[in-house]
Amino acid sequence: MFDIIGKKRWFFLVSLLVTIPGLIFILLTPITNGAEGLKFSIDYTGGTEWSIRFKDETVTAEQLRAELVALGQDDATVTRTGQGLLDIRMSKLDLREVPTPAPTPAPSGSPGASSGATSSPGPSGSPAPSAAPTATPAPTPSPTAAPSPTPVPTVVPGPTQFPGSANTVPTQGEIGQIAFALQAKFGPIQEQAKLSSIGAVVSADLINQAVLLILVGSLGILGWITLRFRDVKFGVTALVALLHDVIVVVGIFAILGTLFGVKIDGLFVTAMLTVIGFSVHDTIVVFDRIRENRARHAGEPFSEIVNHSILQTFGRSITTSFTVVLTLTTLLLFGGSATQEFVLALLIGIISGTYSSIFNAAPLLVVWQDWEDRRRGRLARPGPRRATA
């Protein structure tokens, strides 16, 4: 029988080798002011994301980036997607199209002309003919002013294109000026796949909700497992395994963000909550078998009971996780680019959750129980463990 508990220090070492580099890259995020470490999408930072394709497909991301910097977008990033689109990310770009105030002075000229017509009948002499010509052009601007409001309804529907418009390239507003300049430089834009904007207030709400959801979920899991197994050690070790999984996922994304520019988007929170739930499910399966075997084999050492329980549930845990990993790998390879980061976070989290449930949570429970037994004098000496067949 494989002695998992006897080799627990090796499994702890593997976890440290994975989590410590991730923690270093996570800490680099505030130290370098976002230059290294985690990269956040516009869901968190606020800004504009614009995916386009020029008719001239020889336009490179570097050329487009240089032109955007020349247009005042110093923090713009440009990447070419697998579909050949140029994905542009900019910050602090107002996409709202404000109607032009041209119709306002036009109606004000019309009353001026009518006042001129009323004053002309006052003098009955030669001024009357002179007032007649002035009254004649007066009606001319008034029909011009009357249809002038008609362009306003044409401009007002314009803003409906900016929250993710599919095909219409913007022509007005700040984004319209950038689009005009880019087309003057590189030629016409053949396709627009995405144009979205999010404000800083929404981004702050997303960050606060993400932290709150993870904290509330973790505390709820700690309380429920403690009540379910009537022992705080089960709840705390399960929470430590959850913390391990969160650090692994966030740390790997920090490394990938530094090396390859992989960003965390709004779906990352959903992925983390899913990972937490899956990891707890695996941990509870192992803990429940430990509770059953502890009652059946009351006289055996606790470490042997835990080792036997892990081996009993090992096949079930690996099979369940393998089916999920196989599905997620297929989605990662053949799914759309919009969900790649979400699927990648799930894939890393499921693998880490399976590892932590088997090789971290249960061995930590043994370490804590052995320490408690020694402190209370119930464990005479940590002699060699009896191997069971």
C-alpha cells in the first residue's frame, strides 16, 4: 500500500515550489505599479477595447501601436488574435457621441427675422419697401431651421454602436476621430468585431464584489465543514487547501501576465468560485471517509486511518477530475478566444484542487492531530509507522 502520509513532506514541498513563485509575481503587481505581475482587463481598470481588421492585412500590431501613441493613446496595447483581428485596448476614452449644438442658433435666428418683420410695418414710408426685402429672406432661414432638427435624430442613435457594436465603424466622438486617423494612415477598416467601454466606477464595484464573494464563500465553507464534522481541524485544513488553490491559480495568471500578457477579466471571479466549490467537494469526500473509518477502526493510529481513507477515495477523485480536465482541455484548444482565460483558470484550479484535497488537506489534518496528541501526552513517540497491506 502506497504510504501517502509518510511522504507528506514531499507533497508539501511540491506545493511550496508552485505557490512561492506565484506569490512573488503577485507581490510584484503593487510593487511595480502593474508593470509586472497580474494584468487586469478593462473590466477592472476601465477603458476601451476595440477589435478591428483593416482591408490591408499587412498592417502590423507595432505599426498600429505607434500610430495610436502619436494620436495621444500612450497606454494603448495592440495584439493580433488568431482570427487575424487587431485587438486594441485603450484607457480613458469617451465613446459617447454628443449631438452638435448647430440647430440651437438656427431657430434663434428665426425669431430675429420675425421681429424685423414686425418692426418694418411701424414706419409707413420708404422704410416699408426696405423691410419687405428683409422679411423675404427671413422665411428662407426659417424653413432651413425647421428641417435642421432632422439630423439630430440621425445622430442620437449613434451611441448605440459603442457597447460592443458588431459591424459599424464609429464616425463621431473621440473614437470616431481615432478611427478616421487610422483609416487615413492604413486604409479603410474592413471589419469591426468588438467595441466596448467600461467606467472606473463599475470596475471598482467588480473588484469589491470579487473580494467579498471569495471571503464570504470561504467563511461559509469553514463554518459548514466545522459543523458537519464537529471538529474545527477539518474546517481549517479544508480552508488552507482552498487558499492553496487560489494562490496557485492567481499566481500562475500573474506569471502568464508578466510573460505573455494574459489578463484577468470579469469571468475570472466565476472561475475562482467554481474552483473553490470543486476543491471543497473533493476534500469533503476524503474527510467523510476519514470520519467513517475513524469510527470503524478506533484503535488504529490516526495517520494510518487517513492514509487508508485517501487510498479508498483516490480512484474516485482522479476519475472525476480527469473527466472534467478532458472537457476543459477540449474547450481550451477548440473553443472561442472569448472564454480562453476562463477555461484556463478552471483547468488550473481543478488540477490544483484535486492535488490539494488528496496531498495537502488530509496530510495537514494528520500533522495537526499528531501535534495535538503530543501536546496532550496521548502520543508516546513518533516511532516507525506500521505498514498495512
